[in-house]
Amino acid sequence: MHGTTLMLTGGIIAVGGFTLVWLIDGASRPGYRPSYHPISALSLGPRGWVQVTSSLVTGALLVIFAIGAHAAGAGLTVSILLGVAGLGLTGAGVFPMDPMRGYPPGAIDGDPPEQSVRHRLHDLASIAVFLAVPAAATVSGITGAGAWRWYSLVSAAAGLLLLGWFITAYGKDTTRAGLIQRVMVTSNWTWVALLGLRLL
């Protein structure tokens, strides 16, 4: 059981650490606007390695967390979906997005005329994360009971609604797209962390 505890604890620390990285790094980057630019844009520029490393480490720890969650009784489907989220986050780190919308400094203000293959892979990997966590919360809610059941279902609904809002806002290049994404990510990571605490 000691190994399972370490796996779960690692995942809880990982999602908290990921949040601290984008909070601190995003607030201190010249030319970066957290309320506008997506978290993934932090993977660009001279300090891009910080966010890339954060994505890779968090993704790997989420995969390990998924294994621990299964061992602790979270259920196979929930564990697989959490593993997909971890792999997706790792992929988003391996394939950074294209420079655009004024970041990093010197990038074009709008979107490039064509997206690179790397950018398209980044988007696919990111969508996997943003869908897998609410899906895991949905399954956990359906199979759970009491307050956890309702919290998981509400968290899943919030994650999906925020994803739709973010996609729309980002597509329209609104000034609050980055803020919406941060609320969505925080909601998803909070559910993951509370699941881990529940299983410990």
C-alpha cells in the first residue's frame, strides 16, 4: 500500500505544481498576458523549457497516479481516462504550439496562415487532457455515492462547459480566453487532487 500512497501523492503534488508554474511563470514573462494567452504559450520563448518540463513531469506523474488510483479502487475506466490525460499532457509538452498572437515577443499578432504539424499535434494532445478528466469525473460520479457523486458530476459538467467556452473564446481571439482556460484547468485539477485525497 505504501507504493500506492506514493503514486497518489505524486499526482496530487503534480497538479498543484503545474498550477504554480503557470501562475508564477506567467506573471513574470515579458509580453505574456495570462488573461489572454493560453497556458501552452509559456512553452515558447527563452524560458519555454520551464513549461515544457512542467507538462512532461506532470503528465508522467498523472500516468503513475492513474495506476495508483486503480490499485486504490478508483475503477478501471476512471484509471484509464486519467492515464489518457497524463499521456495527453506529455504530448502537449513534446509538441509545443506555434508562436502567435504576439507571443513570444516578435510573433505575429494574429494566427499564422498555416499551422505546423507540431501545433496540430499539440492541439490534439491538449483536447485529450481536457476531455479525459471530465470523462473520468463523470464515470466516478455515476459509480460513486453521496457528496462525491454530485461533486464529480458537477465538476465534469463544469469542465465540459468551460472547454466549450474556451474553444469559442479562443477561436474569436477574445481578451479573456486565457482566463477561461485557467478556470477550466483549475477545476479539472481540483477534482484530480480531491480524488487522490479520497483514495489515500
